[in-house]
Amino acid sequence: MSGVVRAEVSRRALARARRRVAWGDALGRLRRDRLALAGLAVLVLVALMALFAPWLVDDAGLDAVDSLDNPTWARPGGDFLLGTDHLGRSVAAQFVYGARVSLFVGLAATVLTVAIGTIVGIFAGFSGRWVDATLMRLTDWFLVIPFLPLAIVLASVLGRGIWNIVFVISVTSWPATARLVRAQVLTVKERLYVDRARALGASRAHVVRRHVLPNVTPLILASATLAVPISILTETTLAFLGLGDPTQPSWGKTLEEAFQAGAIGRNAWWYYLPAGLGIVTVVLAFTVFGRALEEILDPRLRER
Amino acid sequence: MSEHDAPIVSLRDVHVRFGRGASVRAVDGVDLEVRRGEVLALVGESGCGKTTLIRSIIGLEPVASGSIEVDGHAVTRDARSLRRLRRRVQMIFQDPTGALDPRHTIHEAVAEGLRIHRVPGDEAALVADALARAGLRPPERYVRRFPHELSGGQRQRVLIAAAMALDPAVLLADEPVASLDASIRGEVLALMRSFVDDHGVSIVAVTHDLGLAWNIADRVAVMYLGRIVEVGPTEEVLAAPQHPYTRALLSVVPETRRLEQQILHGETPDPSRIPAGCRFHPRCPVVASGEAARLGIEARCRGEDPTLTERAPGHTAACHL
Amino acid sequence: MSVLELQGLSVTYRTEGGDVPAVRGVDLEIGAGDTVGLAGESGCGKSTIAAAVLRLLPTSARVEGRVLLGGEDVYAMKPGRLRAVRWTGAAIVFQGALHSLNPVHRIGAQIEEAIRVHGLGDAATARRRAADLLERVGIPASRADRYPHQLSGGQRQRVLIAIALACGPHLLIADEPTTALDVMVQAQVLDLLAELQRDEGLAMLFITHDLSVLTSACRRLAVMYAGRIVETGPAEDVVRLPSHPYTAALAGAFPTIGDPASRMRPSGLPGDPPDPAALPSGCPFHPRCNRAVEACSTTDVGLRVSAPGRAAACVHVEPA
């Protein structure tokens, strides 16, 4: 009995030690990549800003009714750090709260996209034959649906809400992930080490858990970090087209309102520039970090 | 026949087919027995079906017809019996680099089989023991490394360690030294032989290298186009080959100088179009030289599929000659 | 005059982890119509030598010593002259026949390309010559319009040989030409190479880890270990009566079938080839050598001539 317990302990200790080494290795690589570090720093800053929005700015500045006394089109400085818009609302407050929505939509849509895509991709790749054929036809079907018309239709049917935007983005972008995952599963499945595992007596579940998933995960993770900026941009697009949640400020919505209010003609750069720069910076940060992650997690890209 | 003399693996008229409409007859009627505690070398050109044959023994290729028994148990497609089978039978591969998951450490690679079969005991100790037995000493130096940090020879030893950790009765080896440097070859072969001599395991080694057979095999089986054409004790088959194909194979091995080279033309014929009559007759030097005609057997070579007949005790060949 | 002469050739790869010496002072001479085999395990520098002869090394490689091709220093050539010499002076048959052929071009076109690039005739001549070459290597000229994937491994290797012969080189360098091939096909390719060598007076440098292949295919043999030649001499003699323990181990790796001494007794070398970046002190072979004495770990002896035409780098060799 005690022997078994000791074996368990030593196995777990060994696994922990190995994991520690792997993590240390990954962190070491990340630390050497300055660009990725900068990207990560930007993301952490934006995330903190979104998280602590109520403490950073007064949400009264978001509401047109509460902002009736404020000057309109005020330039940055003075009472308003980033000035005010055409209704006298604080641009700074919109920017900070907008980060919340943009980040939330970006992350939530990505999680959903990756989840659907991974499950479909693994099933299709590992089952083969008619399951694969059926799932892939389904994927193709979703892949060819024109995105914007669908988004407009869904938004008008489901109503304009933040979850609906997440839903629209995931429904239209999972096929790409599914194809990617399936392709990777198919190559891993043909690897000799999968044959070896089968010859060792491994079940399908074991092969998926121990060989397919670990070899697909880095790809999924990397593609997820690259999917976040796409989702953020999509949210921006939808909001800019007036399909966003009317009750929540987002960077896309800010841009739309600035455009509608004629901020460009009035040369009110403080109105649209923060949101625009915010989108570009976050998208860039995610992309840079995602690329670095891809390199760290994929041993084939990591030439020694 | 006592329990102990019964063959550990026996194949009866085994057929394995591939492709649309099962048109490719990769293994086309093989009868073969593997004895306990012997090394059997399965020799032939690529595409002759030798790798497919051993993969069918461990249930990696479904058998179209015929039967395979390992230690008295029939090999079936049933998941539970396959799992049991894959503890008694283990396999090592030609390409040790591809057979190791690049993301798994050496410890994980060796421990995988132990975990699958829930082998009781201290996993770390079992792994260390298996590595040491495969000549990777001290084992602590290897357990935390990844496959790409080892040499080709070391990787093959890891695979051997992982296979032998389960204490199998049969080890199937697919070209175990073909991808290794000449200098490493002998060490790996000696290791394989030691498992037979010290632990009584039986080995089926698939190879195109007759030198390997001479080095470690008790018996040699020669395979051509999905069929065994000659089987017998190594000394006999290599010193007094009965089948013209075996003779041709032997004559092109650079290490044998006694025979006049008989280079067969063309590659191995296509297993989706197996010739009628003796499957070797289109390339057979005996037919081509007219000797078969002189002996009056040419019509049979072209029209009649020869079966294995005994030429000496325990030595059979499938030839009309 | 010799077709190829290496004088003190050294090749060092510069890597992030420091300099890695791949070839360390190799002298080698190949006369017209001569066949020389270069043997050794992976990482010993034999393929680097093949690439060094035609200046095909990556830019990270530093080359010292001289490579004389037909008496002309390859590393002093102007780019134009170098291009002309590649393929007309010396041609290489690489290992891995599948990857050396372009999958999207017909094999005939790939042979013609080699001819046209060197301005050795117009389109019609090139096509005629390509057809001749295919027949020469044993492939019917009618197959010139096939793609590489439609050919078998042995046939692809033959096409590579035809491409190598396209410009009538004086020297053919064959880098593991038969390694991936089956025994029977290997015998066919070796037979073809021997025939070409005999009929066209081609000089050949034959590189492989399989000593048994070299014995039948080469007149002379050079065995490399850790970037250096450790034994050289007539092929038969070197394999039959090796002077260097490393050669002995290589020769013993492939048994003579029928020889009772090797029956059930596979022989090999313990340990792994040395890491070129961290060579052992003294004789680099001493950690794996079964005849090593104390001096071996401190002193590295050069090639010692033991008999006319034979030399080995080992303390046990008595200089003649």
C-alpha cells in the first residue's frame, strides 16, 4: 500500500518538476522576445484599465442626460482629460468603458469560436469517413455564408446586444478554426508515434488525450490569440454599422458616433483618435504576442 | 506436443488487402509459425508485404481472411482482447525519431505503456530499470530529456526499452537498424539478441538486410509479393538457398562474394497485379535462362502456383524446381 | 593531373553556440578514372566535403585549405567560372532522390535544363541528349515526359544520375546514392555506376556509411572520423585488414554471411559519434576504442604510412 502511495507521489512530483522546467523554458524564451513582451505589457495595461474602469473614470460621463451641463466639443485638458463629444459626454470615460466591451467581445467570441472549431475539427479529423465528410460539408457551408449580411440579419432578428455580437462572430468564424484543427489532427494521426501508442494498447481516447491534443493545443492557442484581434475588429465593424449594443459604449460605437456627429469635419480629433488608436494598439499587441506564442509553443518554428 | 513447444505466434493462410475493392493483395496467403525464444528474420524487398504482415500480428492491419494466434489466443478486432494482445506483443519501428512523440520526455515515452496497462509498482523505478536494460545508463541522465536531444541509436534504445518494459512474449521489429549508422547497428542487434537469450522473448525482425539475419536470427523467412517463398534455419537458407529469389537476394548482398551476381531487373512487381502461376516467374532467372524449359517445368512455373514443400528438415521452399 | 585534389581542407560552421569544426584538415586526391570511397558515420564531415568541392556550403561555413578541381582552385574562381565548373567539371548525385527532383517538372525537362543552363546546345540538341542520357541510365527515352512521382525510387535515382551526367563531368560525387534503396535496386544502381565509370572513364567520389558497398564499388578508400581521415588505402585491403580500430569496427558492422565468426555475434561500436563542437581530447576516437592506451587521451597522432599506399592515424600503427 505504502509503495503504491509513494509511487503516486513520486510520479506527481516528477510530472510537476517536468512541467516547471517546460514553463521555465517557455518564460525564458518569452523574456528574450522584446516585441512580444511589449505586446503583453500593452495587453495587461488595457485589461487593468477595463477591469478598474469604475475607479478610473466617472461613469456619469457616459450618459447624455447626465452630461447635459457639460460643454460640447470641448478640447482635451481642463475638466475633461480627453475632451467631450457632441453631447458633452466625456471621451475619456467612453474610451475606458469602451475597452471593456471591445476586450470582452474579443475574448468571448474567440473562446466560443475556438471551442466550436476545436470540437468539430477533432471529431472530423479523428472519426474519418462519413462523420468527417458530414462535418466538413457543414463547415464549408458556414464558410461560404457571406459574413456581413448574416450579421445584419442576425442582429435584426436577435436584437442588438453584446451577446448577439459574440454569437454572430463565433458562428461565422469557427469554420476556419475547425479546418485548421482537422488538418493538424490528420497529420498527427498519421504520425508513427500514434501507431506506436496503438501498438502499446492505447485506446482512441488515450491517443486523443496524450498525443493529438498536446500536439494540436499550441496551434489552437496561437490561432486563438490571433483570432482575438479579428473579433475586436469585427465588433468594431458591426458597431460602426450601427449593429452594436446601443446601451454599451465600445470603441467601434465611439467611432460610429464620431463619424455620424461630423467629428471629422469639425476636426475634433480627440473624439475619434483615442478609440481608433486603442483598436490599432490592442490588435497589434495581440498579433505580436500571438506570433511569439506560436513560436514558443510550436517546436517546429523554434529552430534551435 | 507439450505446451512449451507450441509456437508463440502462428499464422494460417493470412490475407491482408488494401485499396478500393481490396484490389491490393499485400499479404496473400501466409502460413508461418514463430517459436518461443527465437529470432525469426522476415526478409524481402520493400512492398513485399513483410511490414504489413507483422502489423497484422499486433492488430494494426485488419486481416481479410485466415487466422492469427498469439500464445493460443486468436487476434480479433475486439477492443478488450486487442488490449490484452498488445501487452503480450510489442513493436519497434524503423524510424525511431518518428515513433517518439516530440513533446514527450523519455520518461513519458517509456512510461506510456506502463500507464496504459496499469502496471503496478513504482513507475519511476520501472522506467529506470527498462532504460538501463536497454543500455541507457545511467537512466537518470535520460528520463528528463526530449527525443530530439538524443542520437538515433539512443532513440531506438528508448523504443526498445519502452517495448520491453511491458515484458512482452513477442517483440516485432520493423527494420530495427535500417535507419541507424553502421557503427550503432551491431550494438542494437546485440541488445535485441540479449533479450531473447536472457528473457526468452521471441522476436520477428522485418528486414531487407540478410546480414542482420546472419547476425541474430535463428530462422529466416523470405517473402515475395505477399507470400512466404522460403523458410528455414538461418545457416541453411543462407548457405543452401532453395528458392531462386533467395539466391538472387543473397547474390546482391555486398558481403557475400561466393555467388555470381544475379541482379533482378525491375522493382518488386505491383501487389495489385500478382502474376498467375508462380508469382516470381516473370523475374525468375531460372525461367529467363531457359533452364526451367530444359527441365520441363516452365509450363508449371507459368501456370501453377507452387506451395511450400520441405527440402530438408525444417526447411521449406515454394518452387517447382 | 588529378581530377580533384583536397589540400588541408577544413570547414568550420559558425553557429550561435560557437564554431563547430566539421572537417579538420583533409588531404585527398582523385586521379582521372579513379574511384575513391569516403566512409564514416553521420556527422563525420563526409557530406560537408561533397558540398565543399563545388562551393555549395552555406555562408556560415568558413573554408580553409585548397580544393583543386582539374588543378584549378575552386575557391579562387570568379562566379562565372564557378558556374561553368559546376556540373561540367564535377557533378553531385545527392541522397534522397525524391527531394532532389522538382515534382512539377517532367524528368526529361529537368535533364534538358542542366544542358541548356550550360549553353551546351539548343532545345533540339538538349532534347536529343536528354533522351540519350535516359537510355544510358536504363530508362526508356519514352518516359521523358513522366513526372518524378510516377517513377519508382530506383528510377528516380537513375534520373538523378542522368542529370549529373548531363554536362559530361570529369568527376561524379555520389553522396549516399543507395542508402534509401532496397537491396536489389541498390545492386542495380551500383551496377550502373560501375558501368558508367568503366565506359566513360569517369572519376568517382563515393560517400556512404556502409563500408560493404564501398568495397565492391571503389578502388581506394578513405575512412573519416570526427572531421578527419583516419585510414586510407586500397579498398579491399582496408576492409580485409583494417589498421585503425574504427575501420575495424565499421568493417565488422556488416557481417560476411557464412562467416562463423559473426554468426550470432553482431559487432558494433559502443557509444555515439562525438559532438563536433566538443571533441574529446587526444585521439577523438579513444572513448569508444577497444584498443585505447593511456597516451590516446592526450596525444592525437596524424596519418602514419604503414605500407605503400596505406596510412592510418593510430598509435598502434608502426610507421613503415
